[in-house]
Amino acid sequence: MKLWKKREAKVPSGIEGLGKIPELRNRLIYTVLMLAAYRIGIFVTVPGVDREIIANYVRYGQTGLLGLFDMFSGGAISQMSVFALGVMPYISASIIFQLLAVVVPALERLQKEGELGRAKINQYTRYATVAIAGIQGTSIAVWLESLSTQVGTEHVVMASGFMFKFLTVLSLITGTMLLMWMGERITERGIGNGVSLIIFAGIVARLPDAVVQTFSLSTLAGGRLEPLTLLLILVLIVATIAAIVFMERGQRRIPVQYAKKVVGRRLYGGQSTYLPLKVNSSGVIPPIFASSVLMFPATISNLFPGASWVMWLQNVLVPGGWFYNVLYVALIIFFCFFYTAVTFNPVDVADNLKKGGGFIPGIRAGKATADYIDKVLSRVTVGGSLYVAAVCVLPTILQKNFGVPFYFGGTSLMIVVGVAIDTASQIEAHLISRSYEGFAGSYGPRIRGRRDY
């Protein structure tokens, strides 16, 4: 008994286990260093641009989609950094090829070829990223030159002309490709999804500034918001976070039974388990994709300053307007269903269950099982998509009624909480695979240690 306790005490648990696994420790260090390099790059300004004038213009002279751009780029727009485009061109290219893979037979065949086919599609995605970044970079270069003609921003560009446009576009394309490379390396050698973590780091880095700005709006600091209103906002934010955590952890469990079979003299099977279907199986991808789609037309419109259709587009695509909200909700619901259909194939799941001797009680194996899983998944996705859309429309309400900074809204909160849950789950998986305990509770002895008794 004493020996048991002695062995149990030696097993690290909780956060103590993070430093005990060399592979996990190296992955965490690699991820932190990559994110630190990203945050340093935010302060590298595009050549020939006055950063202070741009920062004042973005923060005080312009709202709407420009503020949304600035949020997803981690403040890179207000700094007019080489990372100003962020990872949005890469996300846009990924959306395009995922949509094309559904309708183009050649791309569909590439997807089914396994690792080699996916590598080929990733290569095409990178080429498309360069093209989209070039278009958006040209749009920003034209926009910067047009700012020089406005009152109060005369010296935003040191010297306009072809060379300025060329350097701006080249810098922005290079910054986007570097971020894309960093995201892929974090996914491969670090912890979590690299692209999502880059967006996560940009939002979290601006959180202190958001707290200060919100406090400055209170009557305690000479603002117009009463302390009770600030308390209500805080309660609303906490309730939103709790709802996000609850829904992200929610599952619809389909019971699965495995038939008994005799192999030699042993009896195998007969277990009862379940097939978990997450309420929001697409995670934070739909709001990111929807925001990227809404940003692209506004970016293109900068290529034609002063045009009547540009003015119409800018008036329509204003966060808070009814048309913007309806379009945003529709895109979120579409991407929830689309991404779920791309990542989860009921036919493959049904085939794997049939090969493994498993079946859903009361449902015939094969096509009937696939249809049943698809039916349940569709119903679950309806609720999940409505939840995601409801949470992401919250920033509009907060900004319109209370003047709260935009990144305190549901879209940013959902990205931050969703990415944090996903990253924590991956760390948890590494800890459990090494027989360490997770972040909560206490562990018993290792499985290897149990064999000694």
C-alpha cells in the first residue's frame, strides 16, 4: 500500500505535466515564438506611409468594415503594417477551393487521392492566396494615395506613384505569405490550428486597449455610461462566454452497438458506445469565412474611389445595418452547413461501422445508417448554425446601444473562446497520451505502473 502511494505521488498532474513531456514542451515553445514574431511584425510599417496619421484615421475617423479589418489583423491596419492583410487572403483562397472541390470533378478526385491530392490542392491555394493578396494590396495602395487628398491626411503618403504602389503591394503580399507559412508551421510543429491562433493572438493583444476604452466611456472617467450599465455589459459578456463554452461542448450522442463474434477461443465485441455529433462541428470557421467574404467587396471597391456604386456598397455594407446583418447571418448559416458537409461524411462513417461490426439499434446497416446519421447531423447543425449566428450578431447590438469597442462582441469572443477550447483539448490529448492528468482533478498511477501490481 505504501509502495502504491509512493508511485502515485511521482506522477505529475495538471499544468505540472506540461514541462514533463519534451515533445509537448517544444511544441508550446515553438507556438509562442511564432506568435511573438507575428506580434513584432505588426509594428513593421509599409515603406513610405506615416503610421501615426493612419492610426488616428482608423481609430477616430473611420468605422465599420475598416474596424473589422483592424480587429482580424490584430491592429495591423491602424499600424499600416506589412501584415495589414492578415491571413484573410489565405482564408478566401481556401473558401474558393473548398467550393470548387464540390463542383469541379478534377478537384474532387484530387481530394480523394489522400495526402498527395491534398498537397496539390494546398499548392493551388497558395497560388490563389498570392493573387488575392495582390488584388487587395493594390486596393490598399490606391486607398492610401486617395487619403492624401483628404483634409488632415495630406502627408499620409511620403511619395505617390508607381514605385509606391509596387512597394506597398510587394510588402503586403510578402507579409501575407509569411503569415500563411507561420500558420502552417504552427499547425504542423506547434499546438492548435495555426491560422486560427494568429487571429486569436491579434484579438487578445487588443483586449487591454478595449478594457481601457470601455472604462473611459464610464461616468467615473468623464464618459456617458453609468456604472450600472458597465456592470450590465460585463454580465452580458460573461453570459456570452458561458453560452459559447456550453454550446461548443454540446453533443448529440447516437448509440452504437457492436455485435459479438468468436475468434478462436475468445469472444470479442458486444460493447455499447456512442457516436458523438457536436452541436457546432464547424467551430469558428463559419464566422471567419463569413467575415472574409464581406471584407472582399469592400477591399475591391477601393480600386475605384469616387464611383457611385462604391458609395452604395460602402453605405450598404456597414456593420449594424439591416442588410449587413441579414447577409452576415445567411453566410454564417451557409458555411456552418457547408463546412460540416465537407469535414463529415455520413457514408464513410456508416461504412466504417459496418466493417467494424457496429450498428445503430433499430437502423439497418449501410445506406439506412448513412441516411439516419445525415438526418440527425442536419438537425443538429440547424441549431448550431442559429447559435453561431446569434452570438456573432451581438457586437452590433453592443456597439449600437452602448458604444462598446467592436472586438468586445460575439464574433471576437467566439473566436477567442473556440480557439482556446480547441488548443486546450489538443494539450489535454498530449497529456493523456503520456498518462498524465489534464488541467483539472487528480490522477491515479500510470497504466504502466498498474501492471507492476
